[in-house]
Amino acid sequence: MISPPRGLEEIKKVYGDIVVSKLDGKRVIISPRYWEDRNMLVVRDLPGFEGRPLYINRLIEQPLRAALTGATIRRPDYKIRTLGCFNPRQKRTNGAELSLHSWGVAVDLNADANPLVRLKHETDTFECDIPNEWIEEFKRCGFTWGGEFRGLTKDPQHFQWASAY
């Protein structure tokens, strides 16, 4: 298993220097040509998400599989209702930067119960139904958890296979 890249330059080096643009009303990767065909795949047998397709970057298949395997063993009572990944777009918190969802290396788990929030104070709490065992397992497998983002914006649904971005 590879280590997750750290910072934008490593992200571009590992996943590619992509350009996202709107085409026919939809955001797509327009450069490099055939990037999506070469880097993305559909998986249907992820632990806890069996039978449902998820479109991900092929480089995160093994770490995601490991995180979900460990998480479902540690807390089999927690159910995945929704799991999203690939979405070429800008960050919701900084429109000048691409979201890691653009590369298909971030997943959002049960977004309805774990919304993005802007806190007033660092010590404020936020809504999150993901068990600590699941969060610990994702982190053990190399993912960065959005509930621990620096600053006042927290995104507890979000797990990314990269850091410092």
C-alpha cells in the first residue's frame, strides 16, 4: 500500500495535474486527456457497502478496503447509508482549489448525519454519528478525517487519502 501524498505538489505528482471545467453544464476533467479512464474504477464489493457501486481512484482501493474491513469488524452495528467519492469540483471552503473528490481520493460517509459545519470557537462540538472506532480505523489506514481539519471548518463525513491540503 502506498502512503498518502502530503500537500498539493505531491497530490499532483501522485494523482496527476488535472484541470476541471464545466462542459454541457457538468463539471468534468478536461486535462490530461483520458485521465479518468486511466485512473478511476467502479468497485461493488466494499465491506459494509456490498453490491452498491462506488467510483474511486484505483490508488485508494486497497486503503479504503482495509479501512472499511477494520471498521466493520470493530463496529458492525454502524451502517453505511451513503458513500460518495468522485465529484470534479472546487473545494466548498476555498473555490480557488480543487476538492480531493476531483481526483476520486476522498469519500463522504453518511453525509446526511455528518454535515460540514463552520464553528464559532475551536472548542465547539459538531454533529457526527460515525463511531470513534470507524474514525480510528480510517486514520490507522492512512486517511485524514475532516472532523480534525485545522481551523473552524469541520467536515466529519469526509475522509481523504492525502494530507496537508
